[in-house]
Amino acid sequence: MSDSNRYGRIISNRTVERAMKGCLEVWIDPYLGEIERIEGYEPGQIKRPLGIVTSSEFGKWPEDQLPMLLIVSPGLTGAPVRRSEGKWDATWSVGVSPIVSDVDDEGTRDLAGAYTTAVRAAIMQHQSLKSPVEPDGFGAGTVWIGETYADIPIGQTRTLGSGVAMFGVQVQTAVIEQAGPRNFETEGTPEDPGPWPDVQSVEVRTRPVPITEAP
């Protein structure tokens, strides 16, 4: 996330969701493989996700493309914190919800649990959310908030299973109050304003001050 232009670093909920998505795209497959091993599944028995989507992408996702992971950030976990130089830190709440289906209710519930466990392990062992999307890492840290499981009845013959792994993604410098353009006429435009210009010259004015002798 670049902070090189004069607006500085600005983080949104979509920014956080994309960082979480990038990390899971790298790690979910090997962690599902480990869950297969420790839970007694055959290698490759757990179908890998056909998609990892954020809340803004969910409406475009075909509902029959399962299993999938849905990533949603409902907001901050608490009040943001102001640091020096007007930099604000914040922790975003992020839920990762596997949506799965199997041959029966028991298999569906087991699969939802396996997926949710794999998500939790993958994120907690890669808390900076480093990925090709964020090669230097994204968050200052990630905490595990909680975990739930539920069935989603959609008819007499089919049940979807879902789990939710909740995290707090800690972000340093979500906004810088002292950054930003100062002149709307020349800087407040839709184009990228670029960085602040380098100082080319400095004008120094001096004023003579008489020195008085002590009595």
C-alpha cells in the first residue's frame, strides 16, 4: 500500500478484505491438506475452493460454485488510536466464511468445520497477510477473535454448511490527518497529485538584535 502521494496512506474496509483474500489464495490449499491429514480424510478428499470472494464481489458469484470462501469486514473492533504526527491506527474486524455442501448433513457440517479450521490456522500463522498482493505484508498483526459454525437449509434435499472465523487485523496508519492537499484550485482534482514537491530553495531572513551590557 503506497503512501507516496500527498494524501498519504488511506485504508478502507475493501483494502483489508483484499489483503485477507491475497493471503488465503496463497495458503488455503496446503492448510486444507494438513486438515485432511490430521482429521483422517484421504489426500485430496476435501474439495478445494472454487473461489475466494470479498463482500463487494459476492453478488456476482454464481451460487452453485461451491465450496467458496466469503470475506467480509463489518467495521472496526474498537476506537482508532492517534499516534504522533497525526497518524491513526485501527483494527478491522474481518470474517472469513467458508460455504460448503456435501452428500448429507453430517458430511456438510464436518466439511464446514474443516474449512474454518484451515482458515484459522492459515491466517494465525501468517499474521502480516503477506502475499503477492501485499509482498511486504499488510497488517501490524492479526488476532483471532472467535469462530462459529452453522447449517444453512435451502430445501428438503440439500443443506449448505457455513463457518465463520473472525479476526482483528491491526493496521498502522489508516489515515494521516496532517497529510492531504491544501489548495483545492491546484491540488483538489481527481488526478493523482503525486508526492509533495522537493524544496528547491530556502529563504532566510535575519533581524539584528542589539546586545545590551549588563550593569
